[in-house]
Amino acid sequence: MNKTSRRIRVEQGSGNVFRDLGFPHPEREQLKADLTLQIYRLIRQRGLTQAEAGKILGIRQPHVSALVRGRSGAFSVERLMQFLTALGQDVQVTVRSTRKRQGELSVVVR
């Protein structure tokens, strides 16, 4: 190793960056991020302006701007699901048994 190179410590991630960074309620934060990403994709696919998206979602343009920048903190999971239905999506919540000690939250987009 020469003087300019350094050793970099690499850790295997858990699959949830919010857990890895020590956020409280990491599963909820990951779920919100997944829902927000889907909202962003729908707005882009439809070529909606932020003002047009705001009318559909029932929120002001600055809030749409925050959403499309991945800042979903002000919105609950329920509200994000309502935004998806306003954008013409069906949202289905499935609860099933798990063999693990604790269940998981996930989003499946079809």
C-alpha cells in the first residue's frame, strides 16, 4: 500500500438503509420511501407538472416538490397510499403469518 491509498472498511448492509443509519422506525421509513418513489414515477410517466400533480393529490405545489425530491417526512404512510389511489392505482395491504420472530413491511409494484 502506498502513502496515498487508505484501507476502507466495508460492512454488509441490512437491506434497509434507514436501519443501517440508526433511524427510529426504519421499516416505516423504508415503506414511505418506496411509496414516495412510486408516486414520483407516476408523476413523471404522465408528464405532470408539479401544479397538475398537486391538484390531483389535493396538496400545494411546494409539497409536491418535496415529494418528488424524496422528502416524504411530512406525510403518513396512509396519506402516501391515498396519493397513489388519487393517481389511479390500486393499493392492497396483505397480512400473512411469518415464521420469523418479527414480520416485515414491503411494497410490491406490479
